[in-house]
Amino acid sequence: MFSRSHTPEPAPSATWMPTFCSAPTLFVLMIVGELVALVIVLAPQENPREWLPRLGTTTVYVQWLVLLNAVMLCSLRTVLQRLFTIAGFLLAWSAAVLVTALASWVVCRIDQSLGAEFSVPASETGRFVFANAAICALIAAAVLRYLFVFEQWRERMHAANKARFEALQARIRPHFLFNSMNTIASLIRSRPADAERTVEDLAELFRAALGPDDAPGTLGEELDLIERYLAIEHLRLGERLQLDIDVADLPRELPLPRLLLQPLVENAIYHGIQPRAEGGTLSIHGRRDGGGVEIEFANPLPTGTSLRGNGIALANVRARIGYHFGTHGELRMGPQADRFVVRVRLPETGVS
């Protein structure tokens, strides 16, 4: 007998609230706070004073409130994210208004005790606290709404990029596995003596191709996979495949997504060397360069239909680099004389 089905309650959003401890969010809050200070100073006053000293005092006070609320919301972020969006938003807004009111009252009491006359007389403390709380209520509602919308937009962009990356990854893997199976089939028929060693190389390549995406490898492991792949291709192509490799200066411990560079080697062979009766030379040179690493792949210019497939594969790899490294990673490509050159630049910090 089947149990009676019921509609599950919606789960609270886990990413609705921005990180108030981050530098970009603090910068936005401080800019808004300074605009509020300017509005207060420019507003008509019964007892006007020189605007510059008044602006300095108001700026210090407002920025202190901004940082106080940012620290408070940063501390409560874990608790607030467990709530539903509306409840968390209202609680964050209420906490900001309450903290502003209490801080305003404390400032008034300290100022009145010291006789500094920076705030208001004791008779106007209630009005001062209420006015600050009201201003905070309006500003906090607008700022929290803006940050909430921005956080949701960023999450949607991240999800879209991840989906696009997974689609591209799905296109790369079958292509790689299909070509590898053709290679092993041709080796078994024509060179059975080399089959045992080739199977070991293919096992490592398959393990990397079928491994999880969330467990990145290292540049050293990627270079080892490329070496195994080239060994298989050299058995298949013979003297038609010439190699010029210099990657000794590259940091082998650099974190790197699995099979990020191997498709570039596969692409160079299948589109730049295999179609040529005389074959060609594949060059792979790597070096450190200003806080990053640059790896260059060069092969004879592809021709005809090979050129189209070449562009699709390179676009896929470029998308993966953009997904994992953002603006810190780069793939540049283009013909140079009679060679097609692909340059990959990666940050030495590794996967972001």
C-alpha cells in the first residue's frame, strides 16, 4: 500500500542574504552612508553651522553606524539564512533599525555627559533617536532589497554558467572517449605487442575522464595524462607525429580541473596533424609569467572541414577556463605563419 502523498513545505533559500563582511558590500554600504551624511548636512537647519566641520562630524557618526550594522548583520548571517526569505529580510531590517536606535541613544547620552554638544540637547533625545531610526528604516529597506536582488541575480548567473559548463563538458567527454576507443581498436589489430602498455595508459585517461568534476587535479597530473595520450597517438601515427615539449618550468602542484589541457592536445593532433599525409610537429611550451603560468600549443594550420571542428573544440575549452578561473584565466588562439597557436594563461593560485 502506498503512503498518502503530501505537498512538502518549501525550503528556505540558502543564498538570499549577501555577505556583509565582504569588501564590495562594505564599499556599497559606506557609499550609501556618505550620501546620507551629505543629505543631512545640506538640509536646512535652525542653527546652521559651518558645513565642513558639520560634514566631518556627521560622516564619522554615519559611517560608525554603517560599520556597526554591517558587523551585526555579518554575525547574524548564518542564523538569518536558515529562515525563509521574507522572515529573514524582516528580521535583518528590524535588527538594523533597533541597532541604529540604541546606538543613537548611547551617543546622545555620552555627548550630553561630556558636554561636547555634538548631538542634541537632552530634551530632544527622543526626537533624535526616532529620526535616526526612521532614516535607517527607509535606507535599510532599500539597500537590503537591492543587495537581495543582486545576490539572486548573481546566483542565477552562476547556475546558468554551471549548466553551460556541464553541457560543454558532456560534449568534450564523449568525443575524447570515442577517439580513444578507436585508437585502442586500431592498436589491438595492428600492434598486439603494444596493447598491454596502451591499456594501462588508457585506463588512466578513462579514470580522469570519468572522474568527478568537483575534485580537481593538478597541473602535474594533467601533464602526465597528456604524456600517456601522446604515447598512444604516437603508436597510432608513428613518425607522422613529431613532438617538441618543454614544460619543465611549470609548477606541477598547481590545482587544475581534470582534462582541461588534454583536449587541446587531442584537438591539435586530430585537426592539425592527422589530416596531413606528412604529419607534423606538435609543440608544447610552458613558462611562469608574472604571477601566472602560460602554456603554448602549436601545430600545423588545419585546413578545410578540420578548421570548423577546431574552433568548436577550442570554444568549449575556453568556456571551461572562464567557468573555473573567471577573468584570471585566458585562452588566445590564432594562426602564426604556417602554425596554429593556442596560448592558455592560468593564475598560479589555481582553481577559484
